[in-house]
Amino acid sequence: MKERLQKILSARGVASRRSSEELIRQGRVTVNGVPAALGDGADPERDEILLDGQPLPQRQEYVYLMLNKPRGYVTTLSDEKGRPDAARLVVDCGVRVYPVGRLDMDSEGLLLFTNDGEFANRMMHPRGEVCKTYEVWVTGYVPGAEVRLSQPITLDGYTIRKPGVRLVRAQREKAKFLVTIHEGRNRQVRRMCEAAGMQVTRLRRIREGTLSLGNLEPGKWRYLSKEEVEAL
């Protein structure tokens, strides 16, 4: 059955769907000896699909795992500045996986990895509206700041949905919040806090959709159960 090329590459664990599109644009993918174009389809059972002149890996079992990312790790698979990437922490899972979404270098907590491009796409697409909850420690707190923090603001030309905000504790200018967002804009929670007059000192993602970080130790990972994947 004919499928989009980027979907086939993603299903074979070559790269995420977005990265697969870039491979096609670069002319590195051929179908039956002809360079492919973005939007082309192929039948993986009948057509010869090559990447850089080599056959694609055989279809592999999908892997889904959760990492408790420590601070100091980027979520890109390679970094021009040579900073450590979170993928090295899950390399012992035995297959090539890539992160689902982002968690900036100074943030920590729940980060999903998979080799299932369709799953990753659903989790990251705005239509999925996968809620994410963070523990947020700030300075610059004044009484009532939680009201300002809970107001929708515009980021990168996009007005975010009203976030869920709960003040956990406050002591003078320091406070801790639980913040739930519905999007995943770049450094969204940090920018929301800045707009409310506060600076984030620590940020930890503890929940994504139906999945909770629980007591997983920093730097450790575990496989998701079949039930957890289906719930997501």
C-alpha cells in the first residue's frame, strides 16, 4: 500500500517525520532509482527506497520510554556547541529513539522518547492538546502574581489558552507553583512567568497527558507500559 515517504522513513526509525521531510528535500532519498520529492509516496513492500544509496532498516518494534531529564542536557540529537544531549541517557534502550517535544537545557523532568513517528506526531501536534504540568520555582513573587500568571498571553503571535495555575507555597519574594499548559511554545512557562513579573529558578515537568513522572530518579529512564501508551 502506498504511503507518504516521510511516514515510511519515520516508521523505519530513520528520523522523525519532520527530519525525514528534510532528508527528502536534500535529495538523499530515492524511489526505484529516482530522487524523491516532498509529497511523493511509495509502497514499502514493492518499491526500492534508498537513503544515501542504502536500503532502509527493516520495520522494527516500536519503543516508548520516559526519561527524567536532569538539568544541563539539551533535547536535540546533536548540538553545535557540543553540549551533552539527553539521548545519550537512553542509549542503552537498544534502539535508536528520539525525543518527543522539547525540554530546554535548564529544565528537568519528564521527557518521552520513541521510534514511533506517528505517536510522536500526535503527541506534539497542537490538535492533540496534550496538557503538560510543571513544578515551577520563582523569585520576584508578590501577592496576586498567580492571577497574572493564569492569564492568556500572546507568544510568537499565538495567544495561548488559559493555563492552570496553583500556588503551592510562597515566602516573601519566593514561591512555588503548579502550572498546566496546553501548548508547547518555546520556553513557554518561563516566558509566562516573566510576563507576570517573576523569574524562574527551577522548572520540572511532572506530567504529560495521562502520564506522571512519579518517583523516577533524575537521569534514569523506564519503558512505558502498553496501557500507558494506549492512554496517551
